Amino acid sequence: MSNQQEVEVSYDVGNEFFRLWLDEKMNYTCGNWDGVDTLEAAQVAKLEWHARAANVGPGKRLLDIGCGWGANLEYQTRVKGCTDAVGITLSRSQCEEVNRRNLPGVAAKVCDYRDFRPDFKFDSVISICMMEHIATPEEVREGKHIGLYRDFFRRIHGWTNPGASFGLQTILRNRVPRIKEDLEDIGFVTYKIFPGGLSLRLEDIIKAVNPYWEITEVYTRREDYEKTCAEWLARLRKHEGTIRAQWGDVVFDDYDRYLRTCVRGFHMHYQSLAQYVLRRID
Ligand SMILES: C[S@@+](CC[C@H](N)C(=O)[O-])C[C@H]1O[C@@H](n2cnc3c(N)ncnc32)[C@H](O)[C@@H]1O
């Protein structure tokens, strides 16, 4: 499990840094590119996908686990009319940004999901690319990951009402690279950019949801994530001068290498992305 210090390595480089190269609402995950051609529209389409998956709507209470900078919380309350939306993140900078936006119906806090004790039960849950932080590479090697993922699903079951819906999104690790440089680059991203975490395998989710959640739909979006990362990389490079001046050469060079690695990783099938519709088993 990534601890708070490790999560802050990944997300607390600076809100203004991420604002330069993410979309305007700062979604830091794959967008849905069907029929759209801008990053902004792809991110909205992704949030709309999760609204349907989690059955969000007026009068519903939503939990967003790993809420990032609050793009999903904002969308589900402002656009979909969700009444109470609670977001948890381990990053203090992200939480500050959500609270700075002062979004009606939204409450965000810095909280590890393992310490979360909700004041009420939820009808809808969304978790977009947070599960990658649950098991460390060492825990995966020791075979402890399925138990950790199952514990995550068990907790969420306990925080929800009967009939609850859950929109889940995870990065997948698929093929193992056979090229030395690609292996080194993936190691760099795993240990330097996202320490303490590891992307999942599709079969991990299939094993771990039982006996708490039924999977009713799964979509993979490998090419969508390649496209999202390519767009992030182009925007990062557009701001190279500013980033080098304000955050230093190491930050620019590391992020350039990380995003290049992701574009290639999705292209080469080393990685993919999955979106799931889950229904609570009552
Ligand atoms: C890749 S970001 C995704 C953010 C957001 N869902 C989005 O789509 O932009 C992963 C998120 O998971 C959060 N996270 C990681 N470990 C966590 C934990 N143990 N408890 C709660 N949140 C956690 C991070 O703080 C971050 O907000």
C-alpha cells in the first residue's frame, strides 16, 4: 500500500504544475475518446460513463475514493444533480484544491480509505485509478494483493446501501516487456513516479470482488489511455520553459520520461485500462 509520503511524491509536486498539462478540471486518469477529439471532451465523457455506471442522480449520495483534484465530485454534483458527494484522497494538495473550489454538496478530506468511517451510507461509489495504490510490488510478489483488494471491496460494501452501484476504473498490467530499455523505463515509473503502488491484472479484480460485488460490464480502453498520455505529454512539452524555470530540470525530465513511457507502454500492450460497472450483492 502506498503510504501518505509515497502518495505525496506522486501528487504533491504542485497543483500549478499539474494544471499546466492536465485538462482544465485536472482529471489525472484516462479519458473516453469515442467520438470526441479534445482531452477536455474525453474527460467529460469518462465522467459521464461513471455517472451511468454508479447510477448517480438527484437525491443520491456518492463516495469518490481517490478523488484527486475533484473533477468527478464537481461533475456528479453540478451536472448530474447528486446531493451529497464525499471525496477522500491521501494528498493534502489535492484536498486543498477541492476545498478551494467550494463546490456545493461536496466534502473532501485527506483520509486513507482504511481509516474512513462514513457518517451515512452511500448509494453510488466511484473510484477512478486509485486501486493501483493498494498493493506494493513486494506485496504482489508475496501473493498478498488479492486479499488486500478483497478487503477494499468488503469495506465499500459495508459503506453502501442495498442496491448500490459502483463505477470502477483501473490501470492493468498486461504483457511483460522483453526490451531492456522498456523494462528500465517501466521500473522508473513504478518506483520513482508512483512509489508504493502497482497496476493490476484483470483477473485480480475478477477474483477479489467476490462475494461483495457483481461485475455487470467491463470495457478495456488501452488506446484511449495511449491517446490521453500523448496529449498530456504534448502539453507538458509546450510548457517546458516554465516547468524547467519553476520546478527544475529534474522534474521536467522525469515527467517527460514518465509520460513517454506510458504512451509506449499502452501502445506495446504492456499496460491497458479497464472500466467496470459493479452492483452490490445484497
Ligand atoms: C491517479 S489519482 C486519480 C485521481 C482521480 N480519481 C482522477 O481521476 O483524477 C489516485 C488517487 O488515489 C488517492 N489515493 C491513493 N491511496 C489512497 C488511499 N489509501 N486512500 C484514499 N485515497 C488514496 C490519491 O491521493 C489520488 O487522489
